[in-house]
Amino acid sequence: MITTAIVQSAMELGCIYALVALALFLSFSILNIADMTTDGCFTLGCAVSAMMCLSGHPFLGIVMAMIAGVAAGYVTAFLQTHLGVPSILAGIITNTGLYTINLAVMGFSSNVSLFRQTTIFSIAKDAAKKTAVKGWGELIVAVIIVAIVGLFLLFFLKTRLGMSIRATGDNPDMVRASSINPAFTITVGLCIANALTALSGALLGQYNGSCDINLGTGMVVIGLASLIIGETLIGRKKMGRWIFGVIIGSILYRFIVALAL
């Protein structure tokens, strides 16, 4: 039976996981790169966010998680553009190294609990208690964040740098002939994509109130499934519609999972 709680939970998780789908949209659909850093980077964002929450800085934890994601994306891009490592192998190498890094960030513990710790979701939940949106604070936070990210991608991909990134995915030889450095555009694209992945992990960690070393397992599959659902149902003719479809695809995916369980 579908209840309000199930619908609300599916929408909240759908918005959080939509950030992973948007990250894969940028790396896979736009740059045409199969970025396998996603699993490890997702856990990295969650670990950094969780440890910052334990220090009493939930908002700073979100920012630091994104910075860590940028660093992971840069390593993958460096292996690919400067050392000539194939894109899939570069992602796998970074992902493998991130396992140890994630353990170190978590104090060499496989699990970190945020029980009774202040998170952005607990703050939003408390703030919404005395308003008309009581009980919907967590969903509002998730929707606002994914909307901001979606609008950012929409406008960024229409800038000169964004158009260069799109052109790099379509035809890197043409980009190189146009005096644009494809190594730079690939690096920027992967850094942004992994920042979004880490942001998703950071939000999920604060949403669940815990962080596990194996949390990121299967994130590539979840993201690609959401991406395919969105592109199939909404289409990809216009950039705004394409991005909106990716977000809707992630929410629908969580609904399907909720119904299956």
C-alpha cells in the first residue's frame, strides 16, 4: 500500500540521488566519459560530511565534501589527460584508492553514527515544526538543493566554457583544432561531476544519520538507471528538458524501489 510516508521518502531520496544522476549526465552524456570514480567519491562525500557533523559543522561539511569530490575528479582527469590512462581504468584506479582514503577520513572505522548530531535536515525539520509545512522540512531542503544544482548546470552549459565541454564530448578533434585544450575541459567537467556526486553522498549521510564504508556500492548503476529513465520518458532535445528529465528519472526510480520493497 502506498502511503504518504512512502511517497515523501521516495521523493526525498529521489532528489538526493538525482545529484548522482546529474553528475553522470555531465560525465557520461555530455563528456562521453564512463567515470567509474562515482562509487568511491559518493562515500568520500558522505565520510567528510559525517566527520564534519561530528565536529558540529553540518553546513561546512557539505562544502568540504564538494571540495573533496573536486579533488577526486581532478585525480581521475589527471590520470586520463596527462598519463594517457583510459577513462574507465582511470576511474577504477581512483575508486580503488578512495577506499583507503575513505577509511582514513572515517578514523579507520567502517561505520560512523550521527545519532543525536545536528544535521542540515534536523535543522530544517525543527524549523518546519511550527509552520504549515510541518513534517516536510527534509523534502524542502532536498528539492531546493537539487533545483539549485539543476539551474546551475542549465546556465553553466550555455556559457563559453560549458559549450566547450559539450563540444569536447561530441568531437574532441574539432575542439583541439579550434585551439581549445580538451584536457582542460575534461578536467573541469569531471571535477564538477564528482563534486555533485560527493554532494549527494554528503546529503545522504546527514539524511540517514550515518556513514558506511560500502555506502557508495552500486551508485553508478543507480545513476545510470535514473539517467536512462529520464531520457526515455522526458527526452533530450532541449538542455532544460534533458536536465529536468534526469531529476524526474531519479525520483521515479526511487518510487519503483519503494513499491518493490
